[in-house]
Amino acid sequence: MICVVNGPNLNLLGRREPEVYGTETLADIEAWLVRRFEGRRPHGREYADGVWLKFFQSNSEGELVSIIQEMGYDPDVTGIVFNPGAYAHYSIALRDAVAAVPAPVVEVHLSNIHAREDFRHRSVTAGACRGMVCGLGKTGYALAIESLLE
């Protein structure tokens, strides 16, 4: 299973700053990912319910820490795609949660954090991740999933 974990304000996609984040909702992106990877499975594994992409979203830092800890130690989890949102720029708790789990984590940002405000240029969480994709919109999620499937 691959878990896609989204942080604060991503529940507002489609309404929040569409000039930066686009007009698709988080549900639209999730449905697109399910369609895009239909018929594929992490390492050819079978899943009883056939579902191997699992989606989470929370605006709460503590809840995100708990999700990463729980999923990161789940033996059925191949990896985690994580969009920490603004928490990427200052959450040591999330960075430590990512570093603590054995499952690989790939950080994703819809926008190019390096082309935005100065305070967004640095991600404290990315250093604990296997890699980071930013600035490619929803395609960044697909690339992160592809990297975890290989």
C-alpha cells in the first residue's frame, strides 16, 4: 500500500489561490491518481480489498504525526507520499516523525516552493525524506508514487 498524506489547507484546493494551486480539488487529484495507477500494485502484491492507494488529509500537525507514525510502521505500507503544506517550512515534529519510520517518504508540493516567498524556500521536512518533487502540480504526486513503486 502507498499512503498519500496531505497537510493543512489542501482540503481547500480548487478554491484557495487557484492561480497558485489550480482549480482541481483534492478529491479530483485523488480520483485522477486512482485512475492513473489502475491495475498497478506495489511490488505485485495482492490486497484483499484491491485498494493499495490510501489517502489522508489533516489540518492538524499532531494528527499528521500520528498518521505518519502509524502508516510508516505498517508492514503493508510500501511508502508514503507526503505534502506537508506550510508545515514543511517549520515543523520539526513532522520532520522527526518522517525520520523515525522505516517506510520511505517522498515529499510533494504542488507549487514550486523555491519560486515563492522567501520563507517557503526551505523545507525542514524534506531532509528526512527519500526525495522531493515540487512545482509540477498533481503530476508531482504521480512521480512520487512511481518512485515508490520502483
